[in-house]
Amino acid sequence: MTTTPEQLEQLETPCYLFRPDIVLEDLEALRAALGTGVVVSFKANPFIDLFVRCCHAFTDGVELASLGELNAVVGRSAVPKFVNTPALDKQLLMAALACRATVVLDSADQVELAAGLGHAGLKQRGVWLRLNAASLCGSERSSDRDHFGMDVDTACAAVRTLADKGIVVTGLHVHAGSNSFARLGVAIARALSAALPRLEAAGGRPIECLNLGGGIPANWQSLNLDFETYRAALRPLSGHATIVHEAGRAIFARAGSFITRVVATKDIDGHRIAVCDGGISQAFLLARTEQFPRRKLAPRRVAMAPESGEDARPLQIVGNSCNRADVIGDAEGAVAVRDYFVFDYCGAYHTYSPVKFLSLEQANLYIAP
Amino acid sequence: MKAASVVIAGTPSVSARAKLRAMPFPGVAVKACLRRVPLADDREFAQIASMEISPPEPVLISPGQRYELLAEIVDSVRARIDGLGLVIVLLTGSEFLIPLPASLLSDSVALTHDPQPLLSRMLAEGQSNLVCISQWLRSDGFVPGDNTIEVALWAATSPAREAFLAVATPEGLFRRFESLEVRVDG
């Protein structure tokens, strides 16, 4: 994402700058790579201004995981809505049904809740069930295990419980987690092909739609992922049901940049430091919050004044708090107060900040021209 | 309210209609301004859900930019057409917290959800050179419309009519729009 000094000077930093055209481009590219529809994960970028500029293209649907997310989207777009959270309660379930959303049930308790409601919307539209990905694939790796969804036996029982109440299971959702595509994508497709006959037999009818999640990484377009093999693994399923995937970082990451401005520079024993007006409080994911080193981010620097000379010494970029972990990047070359640092690939999950340290303001959010 | 539900009876002396097909302010970043609607009860959710538009035109502007576009047009017609009467602007939407530009708050501008009664009354009173700006520009998901704008001159006197035609061009009044169509009555 290019940003000129003139464009940057319009912005109140620290801020995020988002480009709707890149969201639309990457969504379309991902659909083509997967050969299926793609449901957009709203949690990856809950910026409403960006949503309204892109949602006309979110025709396969949007996934929502809380009442707040439903609030942000309802009324603004008629695209299919999927409500999917292990914390689904009656209030969210009723709100989702009022919005004609499809509810993805995550557990036997949620199945009991839905079955007990006797809601006409559930009988008209049916529900989806979420399957636990590691259980489905038979993976024993601890990094694959998570607390989402059900095992196949529980899901089969759920199908029967719901059928007894006149509620049809119309879809299944499986998601193995972030960045899992290369390792588990094909395994999930094959495991679901194997499990599907049991689940359909439990309900006595075909299951119409399958959401295989995705776990596609943010930089998927530069990773040379083997989509051809994956599409081949989908063929037994796609002849049987409509296949979709779900994506967040894969379509939002490239579309957003975090921008912060240098407010001071200093030198400690020859180590150069640029203090910026934004850091851990506005872009938590950039900060070095663990003992082991996170990936080093080298932002682009946009100089606002003619440079007085090169400086080859390493430069540490720090944020605006007095937290030792508030180190957000590394750079080289000259730097001066008022220069900007632009961190690209910050379009997904970056706007969340768990830190309200020093009562620092949150980052401003902008739509790029 | 659907875009097509606001229809003005009668025929203006001259009118021009154009469509927004791209973000109209190149190089200008737009600060976030849209907010969540604080809903809790499922009846509230159902009511808001019933407003959803399908298939929608894309949202290309912010609420503030919609006002800015309208203010630009009001300023242009005011500057270029002598003897102009009231400028009536159709304004719908949900953006009650966005400040209006000064041009739209002028004594010579009327903002309304329904131009027809005001326009009919003023025409009946024999007033001339009335401008009616009808717009269906989407600035939020809640705002219906097809991203078109129509600027019409009613009861035009001869010099005003020529001045309108001179300004209603892709380089003039509609420089931020595309697909311009100009209609002249008679």
C-alpha cells in the first residue's frame, strides 16, 4: 500500500488506513484459488466503515461471533449471516434468529437450547453444527486441539435431537484455526468426506452446505500454496453439497496499514531509538510481548524532511507508553522527528488492543482514497 | 425508505442526472464515523433487519462526504445561476451526528425528506428558478439508493435555463459523477 507524505499528513496518527479495493481484490482471488464461495469473518476486521464499503461483495456471507458484531452488521447488509460462537446464549440466539441469521451450534448444550426454544425460524431455516477439526481428523497433536465444535458422535446425536423437534441440520462447519490450511486443509476435506454419510444417516437427509473454514495465512498469495491438490480433495464433497470456506486475515491483512509518527529520537550507548506516537496500546500484535522474539517487522519509513545523511546503525521503533514490551519494529537508515513509519499487513485482527495502559487513546481508523 | 419512493410530480424546465461510480474525492482519506446500533431485544433486531437492501449498490462515500458533495453542488448552482430561488435538497439517512456544511444551512436552502409539498407550494405561488436536488447516494449500509443524483431547475427563466445547461456538465456540476444525462423539457 503506497502512502505519500501528502497522504500521510492528512491523517491523525496513530492510525490504521484500510483499502476497500484490496479487500475486494483478495476476496475474489481467494474464491478463485479455492474454487468455492468464501464467508467473511467479521471478527478479523470489525471496522464498520470498511464493512459497508465491501459488503456488497460478501455474497457468500459474513460470520459473526457476538451480539456486538451482530449489532454492527444488521440492517446494513442483506448478505447471509452466520452466528457462530461457543458462548452462544439465549439472547444472542434469539437476536440471530430475528435477523434471519443461520446459527452454527457448537456444543450439545447449544443443541438443547435451540431444540428447547421451539422457534419457527429454526424449523424454517434449520441450523448448522460445528465439528471439532482435530477430532474429525484424528489428530493427536496438542497444537491442533481446541475447544470448538463437537466430535462426530456428539454431532450425530445432535442431528437426531434436532430432527425430533422438527429442526433440520442444513450445514456443517469445520475450522482448524489460524494458518492451518497447508497442514490440515486436505486432511479436513478427506475426513469430512468420510464422516458425512454417518451424519446424514442420523438425520435421514442430505446436508446441503459445508464450511471447511480455511486457516489461510495472511500472506497466502506469496506462499505458493498447493490449491490444485486441495481442490482435488474437495471434489468428492463438492459433488454432494455446496462448499464454502471462511476467511479473515487472508482477505483483510493486506488491506490495512498501521501508521505511527516519530515524536522523539535518542541514542543509548550507540543503540538508536525512535519513539513514536503509537505502539502497544494501538497495535498490540506488533509489540514484543513475549520473551521469545516475535517476527521482526520492518516498516516503511516516510521521511518528511530532506535527509541529512545515512545511518547504518540499527534502529529500534518503540511506542508511546512506558511498557518495556512497547517495541514494535526495527529499521535501518536515517530517521527524524515527524517521520512516519508505515507497518503494512496490519488489516486483520490488529485493531484490537487489550491494553488501556496510561489511558492512551485508541488508534484512529481511516478508509484510504 | 426505498430510493424510488420519493418521486416528484410534474416536469422541471431542465434537469440532469448522474451516477457515482467510484470514490469521488481522490487522495482524501475518510475518518471512521459509523457506529453500532445499540440493539438488545430480538424485536429490535428484527425491525432493523427488515431494512436490509438486496442487492445493494456499493457504498462509496461517508456521510460527511455526502454532505460535502451536496454543498459543492449548492455552491456551484448558486455561483453560476443568477436569480436563483430556493434550493431544495432531498436528504434521507441515518447520519444525525454528522455536522452539516454551512452551505446546506443557508436561508436559501431547504433540507427535506419530501420535496414535493414545498416545491408544489412555491410553484403555485409563482416562484421561479427553483432548484431541487434529489439524491440517492449511499453513505451507510442503512441508506438505500442507487448512487444517483438529480439536479432539476423548475420554472426556469431564460437566462437561468442557459446558465444551468452551461454548468450541468461532466467538468462542472457533475465532475465527481459519471453517466450524466441532461433532459430539457420541450
